[in-house]
Amino acid sequence: MFNLITVVVVSKAFLLAEVRLALKGQPTEWGKRAFGISERARGVVYK
């Protein structure tokens, strides 16, 4: 259980860092890929 909480906290912190970089207009390669995947997933949900 503790490990799960740790993973969630770390991934949230990482996500916040990604968002901050994206707002500055310089998302990392991983961020671009993850964002593309989430956009595609959202498109699937709405279609």
C-alpha cells in the first residue's frame, strides 16, 4: 500500500514538472509522447 502511495505522489510531482515545462513551451520528449497518448485516448473517449 505504501509503495502505491509513493508512486502516485512521485508521478503527480513529475506531471506537475512536465506541465510547467509545457507551459514554458519546452516539454520533454517523454512529456510530448505522454501528452500525445492522452490526447489520443481523449479522442477515443469522445468519438
